[in-house]
Amino acid sequence: MHGFFTIISRAEFEALLRGFAPLDAETVDLAESAGRVLAHDLIAPHDWPLLARSCMDGFAVNARDVFGAGESNPGYLECVAALSIDKLPDIVLNPGECARIATGGVLPEGADAVVMVEHTQAMQDEIVGGTIEIRKSAAPFDNVMQRGEDARKDATALPAGTVLRPQEIGLAAALGFEEISLVRRPRVGILSTGDELIEVGATPRPGQVRDVNTHTVAALVEQAGGLPVPYGIIKDDLESLGRALATAIAENDAVLLSGGSSIGVRDLTVQAIEAMEDAKILAHGVAISPGKPTILGRVGKKPVLGLPGQVTSALVVVHVLVLPLLRHLQGDPAAFSPTCRCLRKAQLARNVASKPGREDYVRIRLEERPGQPPLAHPVLGKSGLLRTIVQAHGLATIPADSEGLYADALVDIWIV
Amino acid sequence: MHGFFTIISRAEFEALLRGFAPLDAETVDLAESAGRVLAHDLIAPHDWPLLARSCMDGFAVNARDVFGAGESNPGYLECVAALSIDKLPDIVLNPGECARIATGGVLPEGADAVVMVEHTQAMQDEIVGGTIEIRKSAAPFDNVMQRGEDARKDATALPAGTVLRPQEIGLAAALGFEEISLVRRPRVGILSTGDELIEVGATPRPGQVRDVNTHTVAALVEQAGGLPVPYGIIKDDLESLGRALATAIAENDAVLLSGGSSIGVRDLTVQAIEAMEDAKILAHGVAISPGKPTILGRVGKKPVLGLPGQVTSALVVVHVLVLPLLRHLQGDPAAFSPTCRCLRKAQLARNVASKPGREDYVRIRLEERPGQPPLAHPVLGKSGLLRTIVQAHGLATIPADSEGLYADALVDIWIV
């Protein structure tokens, strides 16, 4: 059956990938949570801020006292205190009074706004006890963060499915979460098959090649937040492959078979998957180029993917299909959204032809031009050469219904 | 001196940051090298590929034998062997002969091209010994990777300064590098100053706030490839700060002072830096908003940065100034290039005003629209609120010479 599959579209393949359930939750130290996904709603244990606080260095005032103040019509208030940043104010502002306050300081009773220090002038050397000239009016709550403006007690501060960026980690810290419940990172078993393969440390005899795919695929898995678990080189026979596959499936959340490139290996991969308990081949071929011979299987509830043997093709398949799967297993609701891709607009330097009926991913080298979008050069050369992906900054996508792209067209280059 | 600095432009600040030398080299396992930067040229120890190999599954031929072949004018060759993927071919192709070959297989003597299996038809059940119909012509080297096409012995395969993506890791693996010489990752000491600060695990009394900045800044440092080393909360006095700073400088390649927000802390930071041996304040204020009160010092050969106290401002300063510094310390030649930023074009939903003379970074929430660039909504709310950066997908940059951006304008949103 080699070479002839029932090809499905990328969208159909993605629908199959979405069928795998996200992983379960685990408790993780907040310091280890960057880029990961909240398993449950994060409920605020208290209001945040706890009290009204100043956003600026300046003077706490009652807005009524500075109504109409301006450069040509300043107001004058008596400064009754310089408030300490770490203590509750022990004063009450009376009409005509103000208090020195720092960014983050708690507003005293009687104050409802802050005038920035830049819009004030102390009339005496000593600030406390002296008169402050106020050159700008303030409305109530100007430069003041109100109680609960960031989070309300018992309300959802961050919903399940939130990807934790540094700012979300900051909010979780503000609310006192030292640990946090996240969807597990998928452990991804990586098997390289191929009788011609040798370890990276070995010296190839003519005809042998080093195991490039394990390293490339592992780096990609890590990039998507997965935990790569390499199983090394597996011999091209059903027994070796079956044994290694059974182990990898038992020990991981997903398995990538990669590296073998001989014709028989694809059939072998299918046979090995089908020989597992509760296994099914879900797809055998996808209408993308490179990447057509990709295999998707299910063993129990776990995905098993057979990647094309050439590393240049495997890289595209991992970017297009596997990285979204790994984000999906981590609970990222945007896993399959193209908005997750980092794209740059560039101008094609030459025509690029494409066969309709499949989505083409063309390697592109960008040439920066001042004041203009970069020029996008398709990288020429045999598809299997590593050089062609090393020289590329990204990929241009040619939709399945297109016969190609024209020179000078502005296209989105997916930076990879 | 609080509140009044000599403000320099972002470009001037960057020029000062470039003055710090990249770190020294270290030897790293190839599996740990993703995203890092080559310290020295990677010299190929041998040609790669070692021999001419097929890029496709098909038949190895001599191009002369299939000259002019086509669908309506097929050629016929005798298949003399099915070549093994892991062995050198032990045959020589004579005129009129071909051999079955797999992707990656070594070409036998007498062959100079490969015809893809899709363009052939076996005339008998047994392939070896049978006749193969060839339906497409081939030029010499068609579907063949030639010896040394990826890398030539003793030539530079990857130059110093290359950022290692999965594909570069693949090339290094192909050439047999189990270990690789990379520029060190900077260890970055993080000090939070502020008498109002408490640990994330503690319960705030009114007036106290948890140490948000350490966690946020540490996550950002890691994002840039640095190794964050948190020193916890430091009291707002010169002795405590000086002692902590001396330790952090001794133990790290760079130090970030962060978290304190009271007015006096900025002066304290300057004094503490100046009190170190061989120290100099290089900048005190930069024309970006938020981020104006940023301090840059040099102690020995190490950079020390004082970040604004509000986490929302600190986040912008780290993105705009610190992450490029950390990439620069790691030897990334593109560290300060805006091409490193992931940008999305979006259409502004409303006018955004800006003060000329400073570069403004406006928080933007994107609203996706099918078939159109997303709508960019400036996030409203007090600048100090964490909510404003949690709700934002990115930042719009308003240049220093602009008074603002107009609604409907297409702008680049920097995804952060």
C-alpha cells in the first residue's frame, strides 16, 4: 500500500487532533508556571487592591478642594502629613488639607484623588506643615486605584484556559498564589526509526546518517511546552518497533515516530500502531506539502503520529500539526488558531507555483529593506537539504485552492 | 533630586546597553541548546551529505537513459536491484538499467538522478529483475542531494552568533556535534525594594502589598533566555540595599532592582549603585512612557538597572530595554533589532493621544474579525492596575515625534 493513501485535508486532520482530550491538572510552583495554562478558574481570595491606593507620586487631596485649579489659577492646600508607604494613614484630611503620598500609598480618609507631584509646588522648604500650590484640578478617583479594581473577592480573576504570561503571573502573585493549578505538560515520546541511522556521537560509515530528527523534533516539542522523552534509534522491523512503541505509549501522553525514511517504514508504522491494544489508524496522509505521508493513530486515548522521514518535511509537519496538538493537550483554547503564529508581511521576490489540492509550505528567506516590508525569497534547493531550512526565516503558506503566488504580492511569512 | 532627571532617548539608552560586552562561552549538550547563540563558528568535520543521496522514493537512473521520457512517450529500464537504505550499493548501473531507491538512499555508481515512484510503473509483479516504465524525464542531479551540499568539510556550517532553532540543531546533529560552544546565559539578580512589600505567601495587612515584581520580572528574564536569581524583598534603606546589591552583583552577570515605588527609593537606588566599587550611573531617566524613571548603572563591567516600581511600568521597561540587553549579553546580533518582535497589524478603534518628545507604549486589546485585521482597542484604566496588562494582547508604539495615532489607522501591535 506504500505511496497510495486516502489523503485528508489539514482541516480534517485538525478535527481529528481536537478529538484528543486535554490532560489533567497538576499543582505547580508559580515560578514555574510561565507559558502554561490554568486548569481551573483562579478565584480571588480577597479584593485587590485591598484599599484605594495612589497610582502616582504626589499629593492626596479631596477633589472638591482643587476644583478649577490650573496653571493660571492655582489652589493652595496645607500639607498635614507625608504618608508612609507601608503603613495605614493615621490621619483624616480636613477641607483645605493635603498629604504627600507615594505611588502605591493608601489614601487617607477624606481624600479621593491624587495630584501628581509635577503639577504642584511646595511654597516652603519643609513640605509637611507648609503650603502646597496645586496647578491642576482633579476629579474624584483621579490617579487612584480603587479597592477591588484589579480583582473582586470570590470572583474569577483569571478563567480556566488562560495562558500565563508574565503579567498573569503578576496578578496571581498579587492575590497570594504561591502554587497554581495548571494543565499538565504532555510528555512526548520520540522514536527514530531507520536501519541507516546512527547516534549523533558515532562516525557514519558510507550509507549511514546520524539521527537528526530526534534532536530537531525534541527542540520543537519543548518550544510548544511539551516534555520530550527520546527513545533513541529503533530498528526497522515490526518487533523492535512494536516493543519500543508499547513502552513509549505507556510512559508518555503522546508519541512521535520519526526518522525512518525507507519506503517500508511507513507501512511498518501503520502495522505497529494497529498491533497495539485498543488502537486505530485515524489518518494516513494529509494534503500538505511537505508532509503528505503523515500518519495519525490513537492508542487508548493517546495520539501517535508517524512523521515523514526527511527532517525538512518532519519540521513542517511538527509546526503545522504537532505543535497545535501539544498546545491543545495543555488546554490552550487558541491551540489551533492561526493567531498563535508569529507572522511578518513580506513582498515575494518571484513567482511561486503550487499544485492545487494541497496546502504548500514554502521556505522563505527574508531580506530586510529600510522603510519597506522585507523581500521574501523562496529558498531553492533539494527539499531534503537541511541548508534549505537553516537559510529560511519562515514559511509562506499557499492555500489548497491556489495555483501559486505572484512576484511582488504581499504575503504573510510564518516565522519558524 | 526626585522627579527631575536628565532624560535621554531610547536610542541613546540602547547605545549605552550595547556598551556591555557579551558573556563568555561555555560547552553545552546539544539537547540543551535551543534558542541559544553559537559562541564560535561551527566548522564541518566532513562533507554532508557524505555521498550523493536520493531525496525521494523512486528509481535511480542515468539521466541520459530517460531523456525525453513522458506520459505519452515512456521509457523502459530494467530494474537490477532494490537498494538497502543502510548499506553502500554494491552494484554499478549499466545503460538501460535502474535500481529501486528509498529517500536517503545512496546512489549507485552509474546513476546521477532519481525518478519519483509516482512517475513510474512496474511492468511485472517482481520489481527486481522486471521492467520499469518511466513516465518522466530527469536531468542530472534531479532528486539527488549531492555530496557536501549541506556542508563542506572544514568550512563554516554555522557562523558564530547564530541563534539555534530546531533546524540549526538538526544540522549540528548531522555533523556529529553532541556538545556545542555557546555564549553563556546571563544570571540576572532580581531585588525587590520596598518597605510595603511582603512575600507572596504572606497575608497583607492594610497598606502592604505582595511582591509582584519579582515573579513578573523573573518570568520575563526567562523568556529572554536569562537565568533569574531572585533575592527577595530588600528594606528601603541604604545599608540593606547596598549589602544586597553587592551580593547580587558578585553572584550575577546583571542586576535588576525592582519593586520599590516610594519617592525616596529612586534616589536610594542611585546612591546604592554609586557606593559600589568601580561604579557609575550611566542614565537616570529615559524618554519612554511608561518607564521614565529607569536607572542604568555600571558596576565593574556589569549592568545594574533600576526599574520603575509599578509592575505595569516595569513590564514595559523590561520588554523595551532589558530583554534586548539580555539577548545582547547572550551574543544575539539581532538583540536590538525590532525584527525580533512579534508584531500584528491591527486597526485602531479610537484616537490615541501622545505627548511628543517621548515614545509611548499603549496597551492594546485585539478583537479578531474574520477576513480583516483585528480591531485594536486601547485598554483604559489606571496605569498601575494589573488588569490593564492582563487584558492587553500587546503594545502599540507611538514614536517620540508623534502627537498620537488616529482611529482606523493600521498599526503594528507588539505581542507581549
